[in-house]
Amino acid sequence: MRPARHNGAVDEPIPVMRTVDHGVAKLMPDVDRPRAWLLTVDGAPQSYVDLDDPTHLEFEYARRLAHVLDAVEPGPVDAVHLGGGALTLPRYLAATRPGSRQQVVDADKALLALVTEHLPVAEDAGIRTYGADARTWLESAPDASADLLVADVFGGSRVPAHLTTLGYAREAERVLRPGGVYLANLADGAPFTFLRSQLATFQAVFGHLALVAEPGVLRGRRFGNAVLVAAHHEPDTAELARRTAADAFPARVVQGLALTRFIDGARPVEESDAVASPEPPGGAFGIG
């Protein structure tokens, strides 16, 4: 969005509010960064974008997702993003891996229209957007067509039930190339019934898993985000651990036997058993 001009002077950016398909979206300018914006839907923070510096990631979970992306073999990638928000990670990948081809899928067509109107991406950025249900779109995608599949889908503040099942995990595995990586932003708190079930579901489909989260979340002290990483090859977790430990809010990388203990016998989610992720407690998600 460009600031308004009056008699040659540049005014401060003004907030934008619009009713979208799944709530009321607001774009709020950041007073500390001239062309940075916070996107909220029904008051819940969804995305943060700095148009001048797309590598600046304000939210902690977004930085952790980016650390996983950075650990992938260098060069352009074919990426699918389920959940668009303000296109924060697609912009990041376009900046850090020029030449990448990216497809962004979001069920809220009006939200996509708002974002592309007020926070446009360059025509040569290699980012294409689709207004569609994430699972329906995934089921129609070609086999072995993506190097990265990033899931950050929330209906309000909850991951929809149909994106939690064994069938969904198999579709994700089918669309990824043999060396591809699946990563997802999830949210839960003790006793971690939802998060354990998600780990069990993807463990049944992929050969290697890792989980990235703050120690306080993993110890059950508070509700929070956790990044699930799944692949058929062992991720470079040493590099990932180094990057996440260096953040302002350090996180741990859990894998192997420690992850098996965390899963604690949870079973994969069948279609008939699927439920959305738990409702966050009040005030659980502030600006990261």
C-alpha cells in the first residue's frame, strides 16, 4: 500500500478493514517500519509483512518455519503453501530463493483479494494464488510436483479437522517429490492430545519427523505454536537446532527417541475421528 499524498506531503499509512469470507480482516500499519503491515482476522494476528524487507519475519513461528526452509538444499524450489495470510513465507522464499515457483492456496478468496490489492507482490516473483479449500486443491495436484509443502491453515484460531487426518497426510506425501519436505504450523497445549495425534499421523506416512517449539510449550507450561517437519530423509536437525536456539525466543528441536516418547502411543487420525485443533485460551497469541 502506498501512503496518501496531499500537496506533495506524504501522509502516514492508514488501516484497512474489510469483511472477508471468514470474518473481518484488518491491515494495520507498523509505526516502527514504514511499509510493514499486520494482518488480523476477527482480532487474531494472522500475518506480518514488511514490503521493503520480505526477509524480516516478526512472528516467532514464521521464523521457525523459515529456518526449516533455509535448511533445505540451496536453489530455487517448487513450493505449495496451504493457507495464504498476507503471503509472508511466499515473499520470503521469493527473496531468498529467486526463481522459485510457488502456489498459494487459501479458502478465503476475499482475503486473498484484499492482500493482493493492498500488499501486492511483484509480477515476476513466481507466486500464484488460488482461492480454494486446501485439501480439495491438494487432492487435485499432480504427483511428485512440489519440493516443499507448507501448511499454515487456521479457521479462526483452529486447524480444520479435514486437514488433520491420515488421508490428508497421504495426499501431502503424494504431492511431494521423494526429497521433499512437509512442514506445518500447529498449536496446542498440555496434555497435547491434538499435537501428539498429528505427530502419530505423519509418522505413519513419512520416514522422519521433527518438532520445533519453545521449551515452555513442550513442558506444558503454556499453549503455543509448534512446527511439525516431515520428510522421507533425515532433516538437517543440527543446523535447524542451531538456528532456532539463536532466536530471541529460543526453541528446541525434538526428534528420534525423544519424539517417540512425546507421541506416547497416540494413534493416527482417521477421517471418522478427526476434530479441529483446540481453541486457544484467551490471550494465547500476541504479536511475535
